[in-house]
Amino acid sequence: MIKAILFDSGKVLDKPVSGHWFIPPNFFEYVDREAFDSVPSSNKRAAFTRAGNYISKKKLVISADEEYSNFVEYYRILGEELPRLKLRDSDAKAIARDLVYNYDKYSFYEDAVSLIPELSKKYKLAVVTDAWPSLENVFKQAGFRDYFSSFIISSMIGVTKPDELMYKAALSELKVLPEEAVFIDDHAKNCEGASKLGIKSIILSREFKFYVYNKLVNPGYQIIRSLNELNDAIYNEVSHTKD
């Protein structure tokens, strides 16, 4: 009955090696760490939010070079908001280059590394994620890209989840019907977008506090903490549908 699995990327398959999606691996080669640490957390959050508001308006970004140009401005804004960092234009460019062209910026969860190759033998797999073009190169460098028959990146379509076009693009490339697919995401709203199309959806909450929260707030969904639980979750989805 189930022929395909659609995966979100961030917090499902991979995570930033720095612990922050917008702090690339070599960030502190261009930013003084002591100066950064001395900035109040609220100020840093506000600065990243303002820069994030800028980048979130860039809906259609179809190449890594475009991505780089947008993130140069992102880090210029961050520097303006946090003058204590004394970010120069050359620093903004170097950080943006590291974010876009450093394909070791993310690491893959152990359960993803072990399970995805096995799942690809049984199911058609897709990535359906809100991200930028460079993400595909991260998967390629890790030797992970070939397991996925479809790779849907929001910026290359011009919409983000839960817009139905994200899921429909993957279904079309995989040549499967909505009821033949399962979608895995860490956000309930993205699962709702898939569910509206008839795609069975499962919430992955790796952190215990989010697991408990989703158990309480989203009882209509199966909530798992690891991809190692996925086979049982898919079986339960199919059994529930039959019932």
C-alpha cells in the first residue's frame, strides 16, 4: 500500500554542525567569539530575526550563487544589528560563502545514515524541505543524495510548506498517489499540509520536550522520537487506515 516516503530534512535527517542553522562551521574565524558571547541573548535573537525576515522574503532562489548573494546581505544586516561584532563587508561575504559552499555544514543523524539505504530498497524516497539550493550538494558530498528519487527544495519552487505544491511536486516526480505515501516532519503544520492531500503523516520529535508537547497537542498524529521507529509507525498507519 505504501510505495513512497517523503522526508523533511532539518531535524529529521540532518542538523547544523555548529548547533545553529545560520552559524556556519567557520563563523568564528570572522567573528570574535568573546564579542559575540558578550552580546545579550535577546539582542542576538532580535538580530537573527531581522536578518531572517529579510531572507524569508526571498521566495525564489534557484542557484547557489543567488543564495550566496542573498546571504551576504543577511550577514550585513546581522552586522548592522550587532555593531559590537564589527563585521566588515569582507566578513559578511566570507561567512555567506561558508554557509553556502561549505558542504560539511550539516551532519546526518545516525539513524538516518543507517536506515535510509535500507528504506530505499523498499520505498521510493523524497526530500521535501524548506531550504536553499546548496542543500542538495550537502547530500551529494555525504554520499546520501542517490537514495532519493525526488529532491524538492522550497526556494526552487517559490513556496514553502505547508503549501500543497511542495508535496505534489514530490508525488509527481515519484509517480505515486497521495495515499501511497508517508510524510515525516518535525512540525505539525507541515504534516497538516500533507494530510490534507491524503498523505499519511508522522511527526518526528527528537527532543523529549517537543515529543511530550506534540503528544499533548497533536494527538491525531503518530509521534516518534527516532527514525528507528518508522517501520512500526508506517505499519500502524496502514493498519489504522484499513480499520
